[in-house]
Amino acid sequence: MFRNYKAIGRILYGRNSFDQLDDLLGELRVEKNSYVLFLLDVYFEGKEFMKRVPLHAQDILKIIEVKDEPKTKIVDAIVAEVKSLNKGLPVSVVGIGGGSVMDYAKAIRLMFTNEGSSALYQGIDLIRNKGVHCTVIPTISGTGAEVSMTTVLTGPEKKLGIKGNFTPADQLVIDPALIASVPEPHRFYTAMDCYIHNIEALNGHRKTVMGDSLGTESLRLCREIFLSEDSHTPENDEKLMIASYLGGLSLTYSEVGACHAISYGLATVTGIHHGVGNCIVFNQLEEFYPEAVKEFRAMMKNNNIDLPKGFNANRSSEEIEKMIDVSLTLIFMWAHVCGPDWQKIITREKLRGLLLKM
């Protein structure tokens, strides 16, 4: 049977549309004691932008540290803390920030209505109850978390998303003005997650016409931005937000590939930020995506990006083997890359050789 996919419920799009957030949330504040749980990227702590967040007296604001990848233990801790206040359920969980903050928002809203640790739900269609309302607002673009069916979490045993029809947010605000101040190289590394999504979605056994259509347009925008003379323009900010949106959607009808399968192992062991990890991995994947790797390197040169070198040079054999263990669990990614007989191609020796080149 064909899968009946769930997508974002509502989208507010336009420069300075963030200023309508209070109106959007006002539609949900129907009860006297209604409250919103805001999750705000630590980048904005103490900055003028905090004054624009429409906090009401009864609302809760949590500053989210994004140095590390989202963790199940932090999801569980925030849910437990809010529940202990005996305020009932929030009318919306609002994630304002990058992919990590948006993934936290998507996961936390699910754990208000599903028992146990979020680590129990890492996988596909394990969530049984719909979560509370969720609003996501990207302030850096590339991950596609704003629209994807997955909230990627690192748990005690693995880095793996909670994926299913209950995961996508209910409200998305796309405001190009919010990403104008993102510093390099963070902006580039996060944007390359989008570029890599597209390359992987367009090259594999699970690709479809729907996924190809979305990914091709997203890829066109990425090329216009990062092969241009100046990627830091208001027009390119807007293009990047739409590229991220389309790239995230393309994965609903396709799959990520070799880069993500390997970078999940890299991140599980080292805690490296997803965007940087993807770039380190992708730079060594000529075997899988030869033309795209050349283009990626041209984008790095054009944007004066100096990729970290020798990242795994001093890793222990135990760490390398753990990376391989995690990567080999991602069978759906490898099946997309190589087909049903992927295990004959993707051996421990092959992965070990790639990891030692990074």
C-alpha cells in the first residue's frame, strides 16, 4: 500500500512575518490559563531579538544549548520539568532556532502525550499518540527540520530519529529576515546539509518523481546561492530558506544516503555538529557522488571555507569501530544507496577506510 504522508499544517511566509507570531498563538490561547512553551536557541540569549518573542506572563521560556546534537535525555528532562509545574499541557511548543531547536520542539511535544523516555521511540512509526501543537521557526537554514517527518535525537545507544506521521510540526513561520545575521562558517555548514540532502535524495533506489521534483528545485537554488559572487544577500537568504524547505520535503518521498549514514556514526561517537560532520564525510565520498563532491569543493572555495582536516586522525580503534557499528544499523539509508544487496558492497573494511581518511 502507498503511504499517506502527513505534512506541515500551516505555513506563514514572508519577510518580517515573525512579528505575527503572537496573533498565530493567540488563536490557541482559548482558556484563561493557556500557556506556550518556548524553546529559544542559546545564540539569542541576552540579545535584542529576545524582546520580540511574544511571551505572556504564564508562558515558559527555555534556552536551548545547541553545541551538541539533540539528546533524548534533554527531551525527557524538559518534559518532566514542565509536567512537575502542574500547569497542564501547553497549547503549543514553539521552537525558534536551527535544526536542533526545531527537533527538540517536535520531540518534546510528542513526549507530553506518550509515556516513557523518548529513547523508546527512536525509529519509524513507534509514536502512538498525537502530540500537542507545535510551531517551528528557523533562524538558520539547511537542515529541513522545519518540514521533515523526523526529529533526530542521540540516545544512550544510537543517533536515530523519531519518524512518523505525528512528527511534523503544525505551524511553520518562514521569515528570511531571521537568517541575515548567521555567522560563517556555521551558515555554510548548515546550508550544505540541504545540498547533501538533495544529492542523496536524487541518487538512489528510493527516488521518485515527487522527490526528484522537489530536490531538483532545491538543488538549483543551492547552486545559485553558493556559486554566486556573494551568497550573503537578502535575495539569497530567501532562496536558502526555500531551498531548505524543499530539500526537507524531498526526503519524504526519497531517502538520505551514504553521507548521513556515516555522519550519524561520526556524531554518535564524537558529538560533532551535524552540518560540520556531514561536510567532513561528504568530502570523502567521490566513490558515491563524484560530480557532486567536485561541486561541493567548488562551493567551499567560492565561500572561503576551510574544512577541518584530520578529524579522525587520533581516534582509537574502538571509536572507529563504534562509528561503523552505528552506520551499519542504518539499513534503509544503505538500501537507498546500493539496493537490497547493500551489505555485499558496504563492508566494515570500506567504512573503516573512509573514516580514516577524514
